[in-house]
Amino acid sequence: QVHIVESGGGLVQPGGSLRLSCAASGIIFRAYAMGWYRRAPGKQRELVATITSFGSADYAESVKGRFIISRDNAKNVVYLQMNSLKPEDTAVYYCYAENRGDYWGQGTQVTVSS
């Protein structure tokens, strides 16, 4: 059985940092592309960052230079380091794993507010 579990969300002030983690089990992690989506209230889902099985990363324009995605294949974990956070980064962040199909986590709330 596949499990995708996000953690690390919370409340942070503008300009602050958070690191999200996503632990995957039940899949051959190193064979999967991993990524993060987010959904803000009243907005459509937005792809934030992706990382291929080879470690190649890509980012939405809105987070380039502020967010870093990385993966640890030994631990079956993908991370999203979020720096210089802005109120518009407030959203539920979802982790996914993709190969021929995809699996999703339940999401973790990130709130950027003073």
C-alpha cells in the first residue's frame, strides 16, 4: 500500500522560512518523479516544484529563487525548502509521486501572515 505523507507546514511571518517534508512508502521511490502542488483559497491548483528521478528540478515562476526542492532517495523523502515567504504563498501544499500513475498526500497547511 502506498503512503504519501507531508509534514512541516505551519504559521510563519512574511520573510520567514519553512521546510516541508514528504515521506513516501510502498513505491520504488528512486524511480518516481516527485513534486509539490499548492491550492490557495479561491484559486486553482498550482504546480510549485518538481524533481525528476534523476534529480533535475523545475519551479513555478512565482517561487523561483525562493523555493528549493530536493530529494533523499536513501530516506524516501522529498523536501521543499521555502524561503522569503510571502502572504500569497499561503495555501495547502500537496506532495505527489509520479511514474506511470500518481499518488498524492493529504496536504499540509502553510500560512504566511504577520
